[in-house]
Amino acid sequence: MATPRHFLTISDFSSEELNYIIERAIQLKAMHRKGEIYEPLKNRVLGMIFEKSSTRTRVSFESAMLQFGGGAIFLSPRDTQLGRGEPVEDTAKVLSQMVDCVMIRTFSQEMIETFAENATVPVINALSDMYHPCQILADIQTYVERRGSIEGKKIAWIGDGNNMCHSYITAAKLFGFKLHVACPPDYCPNEALVVAAGDSIEVCHDPAQAATDADIVTTDVWASMGQEEEQKKRAQAFEPYQVNSLLMSLAKSDAMFMHCLPAHREEEVSASVIDGEQSVVWEQAGNRLHSQKALLEFLLVGKQ
Ligand code: CP
Ligand code: NVA
């Protein structure tokens, strides 16, 4: 059996493949809006392993499979043998016989990689401590659908050098945008990723510098899932990094504000910005459905 393709990080796909998925997501969204029935995954099943909470990711993947004529099974460590210590390798071999694709949200990227090495079906990273590649697809779709190509555009990442930031860093070269990261000195992104991204990214500690003339300003929570006990300490370090109206006024006049959600109003973003005119966060969340449909179709059926 041929080794399946996986989507564990943005760089698992070429620039051409990523751009195809964005265009296809836009098409699939239009088809869905017209009420067209399209069931390329009839009788196919997605296994969904969630070791962390989720609203958007779970519902978008599950709806995508249902709308495509297939089904999805939610697997929580509380109810599976994975939670009682059955090896990841064994679980991957077993699930591969029963489902057509597996989506995993967990803590360690290594767990997802080990699962993929032992799986004979495609594996999708639905968020790890290291990356959140599915969210990037929806974000890029949101920009491209409204404004056209993202090549050469300036994206400002304000805040934590976290999983979302890492996926933006990985995406910069492949999509051809310039990423300006502004983070507190103790919360910088992974050094190796920054080096690999070369001149497609710049890291600084000044939100104003990063936001100036940006086409997109984006941020994320100050404490990610699993870092709840650091919340207080982080709130202090991140205070100067709030995306508010003053910061947005430095970006291009038509700049979009993005946030993967869930958001904490008056922490990483002011209510005036997230609920304001430049915010595209609801559209971004909605696009998770369409971009993941394009991803599932690409992995399970191929290009259309
Ligand atoms: N943005 C995102 O992945 O949201 P959920 O945690 O709700 O899935
Ligand atoms: N950085 C956040 C993203 C949530 C979608 C987290 O990992 O909790």
C-alpha cells in the first residue's frame, strides 16, 4: 500500500498544493452556499482524537464529513484505551483498519508524528503545542477570498510565539507573505523555525513596529491550552501586546483583524477591535468548514 500523505504541519504540502487547497475551499464554499449536494466521501469515516477541548475544530470536521456523505467518530482519551496507556503505535495500526482518515488534537507534536508513522491512512494535525496548520488554511482563505493573492502582503503577529505563531512562520515562505512577529522577549517563537523561515519573517518586541502598514493584524490568547497555571504571570508580560484601536490605527486603513478564537476580550484584544469593522473573526471561524473540506478531499480523493 502506498504511504499516505499527512498534514502534520503546513510544510508537508508544497506552495502549489497549499494554493490549490485555498482555491478549492473557496469553490466548495460557493457550492455549499448554493445548496449543491456534493458527496465525494460517501461511506468514508474520519476518526477524531481530542486530548484537548475544541468547539470550532470538532464541529467543522464533523460537519465537513457529514456534508461530504461520510461520517466522523469523536474519540476522547477518557473513553478510549489511549487514555489508559495503550501505545500510540498500536492505536494507529488498529484505527487505520477501521477509518479512512484520522484527525488528532493533542499536546505533543511527537505523538502526532508517531501516530502518522504507524498509520496507513492520512493523519491531520488538528492542533498540538507546536502547530495549528488547519487554522492557517482558514485564515489564508479568508484573506484571499476578500482581497486576492496574499503574496507580498504584510502580516503582523502580536503576542505569544505559540503554536499558531509557529504555523504562521512555516506558512510565510510557502505563501510568499512577510510575517512580522512582536512578542515579549521571554515568549519568542521556536528559534529553529525562525531561522528556517529566513527573510520571510522578522521578530521584534515592539507591537507598533510590527503592526505598521500591516495588511493583517492577528493575535491569540496569552495562555494556551495546557498553560492555564501561567495565566497570571503571562498577563503581566503580555500587557503591552494588546491589539486595540490605537495599534490597529497603525496598520493599513483596510487591514483585517484576525483571531483563531476563542478570544479573551480586553486581554489580547480589545472589544472595540474584535467586535469592530475590521474584524473578520466570524468569517475566519466559518471558513474552517470549507478549508478542511478542501483538505479532506485532497487527502482522500486527490485534486479535482
Ligand atoms: N480555533 C480553534 O481551533 O478553535 P477550537 O479550539 O474551538 O477548535
Ligand atoms: N494557542 C491556542 C489556540 C487555540 C485554538 C491554544 O493552543 O490554546
